[in-house]
Amino acid sequence: MADKSQLCSVWVGSETGILKGVSLSKKQAFNFCEMSCLSRDQEVCVLGWGDPQETEVLVGSVNGTVKTFSTEKGIFTETRQCGESTHGRFTGLAVTDRALITCVETGLLRVWKEGSTDTVEINAGKNVCRMRQNPSQRNQVATGGKENGLKVWDLERPETPIFTSKNVRNDWLDLRVPEWVRDMAFIPDSDKIITCTGHHQVRVYDPASPQRRPVLEAQFGEYPLTALSLPASQDSVVVGNTHGQLAILDLRKGLVRGCLKGLAGGVRGLQCHPSLPLVASCGLDRFLRVHSLEDRTLQHKVYLKSRLNCVLLSSRDLELSSTGVTGDVEEVKEEGGELDEVWDTMEMIKEKAKKRATEEEEAVVEEAEKKTKKKIKVVK
Amino acid sequence: MDVVEEHDIQDKPTKKKTKKPKKQPKPQHENGDDSMVEKTDPEHVDAPAEFSFPPTFSVSEIKNKQRRHLMFMKLKQEKRKFEQKMAMKKKKKKERDALGDKAPPKEVPKTIENQRVYDETTVNPEDEEVAFDEGTDEFSAYFNRLTNPKVLITTSDRPRGRTVRFCNQLATVIPDAHVYYRRGLALKRVIPQCVARGFTYLMVINEDRKVPNGMVLCHLPDGPTAHFKVSSVRLRKEMKRRGKDPTEHSPEVILNNFTTRLGHSMGRLFAALFPHDPQFVGRQVATFHNQRDFIFFRFHRYIFKNEKRVGIQELGPRFTLKLRSLQKGTFDSKFGEYEWVLKRHENDVCRRRFNL
């Protein structure tokens, strides 16, 4: 179990309550679930990293429990009850210095401190669809929902939000434009927040500017946008809607740069890799897909028998296959181009590491030059 | 692999055999029902008689010499081809018989169904996760015998005669079905009322240019909504050699060829339309046959002439369905989440890849 969980670079939560780990390099998926007692009220609503080193995955379920899964040990280490199922589903999960932040659909945002049972509570309005944490300033969170505009909260001042957005002006018929924030993200290196709505709009808000209305608005498609993610390169955003259409939008002008094809069902979870130009998407069609952002092709597609709710990517390189990546092997990968040199260095390494090095080698070879060095059949 | 035969028909092993030859479905379904029944092997008929001339015609009656010559040459060519073909067949048969046991196995002709690209979502019967998923999905209430199906059939606004007759015939085929006139009501408002009155299915037949062309099938408490394209509708009057009208007995249900995960969901959707226990006294059977992503619906009455031979009569309407989208939740085309959407351009890439 432990070695399987250490291989996985993508974590997916499903509606049946199973946490699935996928290793893209080995093209295998593993189910991690407690015993064989599955039930629908353990359906995974949110996934989040428990710590910055990405060794713990926090799994929030419909019945209000937050389970901690350790990737190194391969088992669920802790379970916490953070609310009941009557409060609504989890819409956001985040961690700041030893405190857990959870938000549910009824708008109750709670900060659970470790050790003590009392919580700091914030009421974020009704019908909250999503809560996200600012990756650079860990005590800021944003919430938004149906008829509940974007609000940015500072957890040290729980009474009022530090930024409340204002709805756009009435449309050309002088009717109020309905608002429905489905997902949001903080743009790194600036104060801005980008949201996607159920009325197929993508909006950028800037708390630093005097206007509370959106700074930029773009539209895509005709169906509600359910998920949003910011890739490593600036100035673009990937959005997905309920029809299975994924698009990359340009933030400078608000135009569609391109669409990613392949999804057949509504997108439930979307995440871009922090450094590589890859985006992982999961949805109701029971597939996890990884697309490349540069050429918009499908890199990986994995069938994961249940409907998928959320996806979590680890920051490490997805093609890197295994655990215990030794220093030698990393050097081998970085050298890249000169294959002969690499073969020479390989002979000098011991048996076990050699196996892994050859695996690396195979990955590099297949990517880089497609030579027929595959005669070395390493038993994986 | 044929999956999910709804009811236990182990006592009727030969029934399918007699059905299959009739069922050579044409996915393009442009032709009428004639093609289905009459696709018999023309080999035993005289091959040269391919033109539809009156039987007393002979080449020597044409007065124009050139034309007579041409016709005669054509006739000779065809006869020659036919003879060659027969000769080849005979030779092959002789070789086969000569080799006896050592003969190479008979070559199976390649069909699109044979060449179908393996779909990774094909359900493995022993898969626990899929079994759990199906055991707790929206249809579990029906399959655990907690509810009985009750169907409401309606149409789009202001239906014309053909659609109305189709709905009425569907209501005779599906037990406990009620037909209501639409009166321009919004479906989103109709649905809570149906739920309050205990309906389990809402079926809306959409009409275009006086002909039914679409169907929305919505499983009621909170279940999935499937949107189909309906084509090739044949009402009872248009059926050849049909039997008398169907009786009130619950039919058996046969679901053929729903192999993938999506196919399974569809199969369960159709199965939940009919009551659990078929009344074998009625000897009626409703078949949903999936081939190349088209679902063919037929309604028959069977009778066992003796242990091995079954006679069937087709009653009831027949139509073909093609799934266009499956939406999670009750009907909400604007804001609902879709589990599967037919995207034509992505499906046109490979002719041998199917979804159901």
C-alpha cells in the first residue's frame, strides 16, 4: 500500500467515497479506501494538501468528516468530524499553520485549531459554492456562490470581509444580471482574483483598485462553468463547463485561445500543474484526463469507474516514476540529450538504482528521441 | 457480451435464435421495415434476374439489333460471373471436405461489429466498485423492489396525429402508463407535480413536422434524464403480419448488447420502465437491442409450437433511439450537469468506436 501511494502523482476523489491515486508514468490507478464498507455518504467533496511538502491528503466527505491520508504510509491516519451532513456539503478545504479551514454550502466557514475544540466561525452568506485559499497569503480565503458575490475574508478579522464584490451594472434591458460564482482562484503575484460563473462568464476582480466591480469580463460557451484553474504561465486561465468543454482563455483581452477536446461529461475538477504546462481534469464521465497546454493534445486518459468529484495534482514531475529518487538518477534525467554519456554513467550505478535509472531512461528516450533502445526490457 | 437479460428466461433457450435472423438492423435505417425482413440470401434465386422486367420478357423480343446485342452480352456476362462464383464455391467446399479435419478454419467476414475498438469502460461482471456504484445509484429504489414504475407520457406542444397515436400505442406497451396533453406547460414545473403524484418516469416525445423525432426520458425522484433522437417510427397500422393488440399483461424485457458503463446505465433506465415481474401468461416481450449505438425497440408476442420452435408475431410500435445526452438530475438542460454528451465530430473520427 505504501509503495503504491508513493507512486501516485494525481489524487482523485470519487462519488462512491473512494480516494484514487493515479500514477501516470506507470499508467496505473489504485483505490485507497477504508475496509470494504463503502457508502454514498462518504462521497468525497473536496481534496486538499495537508502540508506544503504534499505528504498528506485531506479528504472531505458528505457526512462531514475530514480524513487525512498519508501518501508515505498509504493509509488514512486521522479522521475528524467537522460538521454534520445537515450543514451541507463541503465546498472548500484549506490548511494554515496547524489549523484546518472548512466551508460548507450553507455558508458556515470554520477554522478548526489543532488541539482545541473551539472554532473561529465566519458566516459567508447562503449558498456558497466554493471557498479557496490564497496560496501566497495563507490567512486569506475567498468565498462565492449562487446570488452570493465574491467575498475575500481575512481569518484574523472574521467579522467583515476585506473585499466584497459588487454586481455588474444592469444589462441593456435594465434588468439585474444574476450572479452565480462557481469557482475562483487567486492570481499569483498580484491581488487579483478570477472567478467563473454559472452564467458562463469569467470575471477578474482587483481589490487594489477602487472599483468593486469586475475589472475584466469574458464569456465562454452557453453552459455553466464549473471549474477553473490557473496554469503556471501567466495571463491565461483554463475553464470547464457542464457539457465537457474545456477552454483556455486569454486574460489580457478575454478571448478564447483554444479548446481541449475529449471530455464527454461535465467537468467537476480541474487543476493545472504548478510548473509543467499540463492540466488534469476529471468529471462525470468517469475519466481522468491530462492535457498538455501548449499543443492542447491529450496526454493521458485513465478510466476510473466512478464519477469523479475532485482532483489534486502533486507538484513533482508527473513523468518521474518512483520513490526514493536518488541523486544519481536525477542527474541522469537532467542531462537529457547525450544518450551515450548517460548509458556510461548507468553502468557505474548499483543494481537496484540501475533498474530505476533504466526506467527513467526509457521515459526520457520515449519523450526525446524515439530511438529503439527499448531492447532493455526492465521488469517494472 | 450480451448482458442484463431482465428476467429469467432459462426455460426459453431457443427464443433468441429465431429472433436473431430477423434482426439484421441497419444502422443507417433509411429503408423501411422491408429491409429488415427480406434480407435473405439472393443466391438461390436466379442471379441474372436482377432487373425488374415482367417474367415473360426475353432478350429476343427486342427489335433493335444493337440494343438486343447489348442486352444479350450483359446477360451472358452475368451468367458467366454467376457460374464462376458457383464453381469457386464448389471447389472450396471440395477442398474443405478433402482436407477433412485439417482444413483451415472458416474465414469469418469482417464486420464493423467484429472490428469494434475495445472500449475500456466495458463492465466486468465481477467488478466490485461498479457493482457498488450501480447498487446505490438512482435506480436502486426500483431494483430493490421499493417502487413500482409509473410512467407519464406527454409530447411537445400541439402534437399532430402521428405523434398522438404513437403516444397512445406506447401507453399500451408500457404497463401503468398515462398519456397527458401537454398544454404548453414547462417541464420544470411539471416535474415536481409528477413527483408528488408518485410517477417514476416522465417521457416526453418531441415532434417536428408532424413526426416524432425526439424523446426525453426523465427518471423521477432525482434521477438521470436521457435525451434521445427517435427515428424510424412504425405504428401498428403500418406493420406487416402483425398480431392483435397487446393485452394488459406485463411484458418481459430483453436488453441486448449494453456492455459499457454508459450502456449499463441505459439498460437500467429502460429496465426500470417496466414492472419487475413479467406475466408469462401474456407471452409478450419488449426488446431493446443495441447495435452500433442505435437502440432498436421491438414488441413481440411469442408462442412455443413445441420444445424447439417458437413463433413470434410483432405487435406494437417499433422505433429506433440514439442517445444524445445523459444528464444527471431531473430535466434541466441549461443548468444541469451532463454525464455524457454526444459530440458528433469526436465520434466521427473512428468508425469502429462506439459508446453504448
